Amino acid sequence: MTRAPYDCDVLVAGGGIVGLAAAHALRAADPRLRVVVVEKETGPARHQSGRNSGVVHSGVAYRPGSLKARLTVAGAAEMLAYCAANGIAHARPGKVVLATTSEDVPRLRDLAQRGRANGVVVEELSLRKLSTVEPHVRAVAALRVPSTGVCDFRAVAARLAADLDVRYGARITAVDQRPGRGVAVGTEVGHVLRARALVTCAGLYGDRLARLAGVDPGLRIIPFRGEYRTLAPRAARLVRGLVYPVADPALPFLGVHLTRSTDGTVHAGPNAVPALAREGYRWSAVDPVGMASTLGYPGTRRLAARYWRTGAAEIRRSLSPAAFAAAVRRLLPAVEPEDLLPAPAGVRAQAVLPDGTLVDDFRFAEGPHSVHVLNAPSPAATAAFPIGREIAERTLRRLAGG
């Protein structure tokens, strides 16, 4: 279907799970399309897709009617089915959500109502029943969400990539998009690829690539590092599945929780601290130019003014093993600081509006020949397949429009 002088019909920028799912959906929608994926790293899922807790979210916590709610509920079952069909490690242990104080109980009830509005099965647990599900946790009230699962998202991305034309080591440095003439994309190594349409699924660089393509995203990606710990074997034996605190609905972060992975490892985390670079996986990773740009953005200052107490508490947990252990002990009292071993961190690409509002839903923008994913942090891995179809539908409309 590719027509001269184009190298492909659709060029997808980003080899994370969302970009790969979008390419997969485009090929499924029209097998005649030539779809090429470009990725700056040397393999797929090197950032958000491969640096998360591996949870296949149920959709219980998201605002009813939002894209997050609709696509996550649909995507969870599809993701686990894909894993089953392709021999990828997965499980569905369900999760318990705990109110650890009486002040948390109204939030827990609201969460149950929200989940049911989204079509998610939510079970209220008596403390006696909770003791049979997770006997070592502490709570004054609890819910169980049986549809929550875990999987190996890196393996999912690798499987998707194996069926696609993916070109690694191709960092995009220039985009020329003109009505009626498609898109020309230049890479760091000097290659130029021409396509009838461009899709950007660039995660931490989503806003930058949109601007490079001449599309104003109307927001800025602010990186937040999520730090994890692995529970030592003595403590890991105390966790059977997934254990969460009831989250603050005003924030997109779920709080420190416990996750038993498919390999039996139990992770605690993540917290959420400002990263000093878009790929700032440790405090020593600093990008002075990027930091200056982030600090100069009005949304950053307004966000800090609104949530500085929350941010200070997260930084304290980052710097103090005792403080991190205290957050875990709210859920699992027997944990000691020495039970929390180092684990790789992730960085969340959080979109922030100029007024300091945290964007709480998936968000897209479009140009004459392009579709841009501007906000797709967790639970985007869970919802990757329906997000991919959403992107494909938008892209096909761009193609149909010339």
C-alpha cells in the first residue's frame, strides 16, 4: 500500500508497549499497511514499559467514564489472554486494598463505588476473611479486587516486536510535517524516513516529539522517579498476592504497595519523587538543561505549591530507609528496614498542565499527518491493546484524509 516517495505508510516512534501495540493494531486493521517502528534504545520496553511493578490493573480506581477506566477494564482481560496465548508468565492473584486508619474508610467505600461503576467486581472483606487471604497485613477495613493480575510486560513487548519491523538505535532529531505531503523524520545517525503518517508514543519525551512535529501539546512532561525495594525472603513469605493502601483520589500515584511478581519476588513501592532528568533513575542522574526547563515551566511551580507537603514526605522516604520501611509497615507490620533490599527504579512520564494540574487521563493530540500520545503512564501497559486500537483508529482517519 506504500506509495512513492514514502518509505512506509505509518512510522511509529517509540518501542515501548504502547507504541508496539499501536503498530500491532494498525497491522491488524489493514494488513496492507507498511508499518515501521523506530526506537532510540537498543531493544524494546527499556523505560516505563519495562520498569514497573508488572501489575495488570483492574480499572477499579479510575474516574468512571474516563479513557483510563474504559480502556483499562477492557485491556486487563486482553493482556492476560495474550500472555496465556503466547506462553508469557502471568497470574491473577487479585489484590486487597486496605484502610489502615478510620480516616481511610470513607475513601475505601468511595473506591468500591467507583470500581463497581466501572464494571469491576469488588468484594468487601471482613477482617476475619482478610486474615485468610493476607494473614499478615494490618487494616481496619478491606476490599478485594479479584481481577487484578501480574505479568511480564517486557516479555509482552518483546513478543510484539518480534512480529514487527522495528529499527533500534534511531533517535528522532527532526520532523517535517506538511499538509498533503506526509511526514519526513530525521534520525540522529542521519537517516531520513518518509511516511504518510507519524505516530509518536515516546513516553518521557512525548511532549518534545509533538513539538518537534509542529503540534503544541499544551502540557509538559514532568518526570517522577518511582523507587522500589525487594523484600528479603523472610518478609516475602508474609505476602501472598498484591496488597495496596487506599489511594488519594486527588493524586495519580497509588502509594507504596506490595506486589508478588510472577517469579515469586515481592516488591515494595513505588514512592514518587521528582526525577532530575527524564531518565533520572537515581539521584545522581542530573540533566541541568532539562531541570532548568522544568523549573521554568509555570505548571511545575504551581504543582509544587499545591503538593509540597506530599512531595517532602516522598523525598524523605527516598532518602531514609527507616521512613520507607514505616510506609511498608502501615500495610505489613512485621517488616524491618533490613528486609528492604535495593531494586531498580522506574520513571513515570507525568503530564502537567500550565496551571499545575496533573493530567489524570490518557491524552492524545493530532497534526495534519500525525497522532501523538501525550499522557500514557500507568496503567497504560495494562491497557496497551485497546490504547493501540484507539491510536490506530485516529491514524487511519489521518490517512483517509490525505
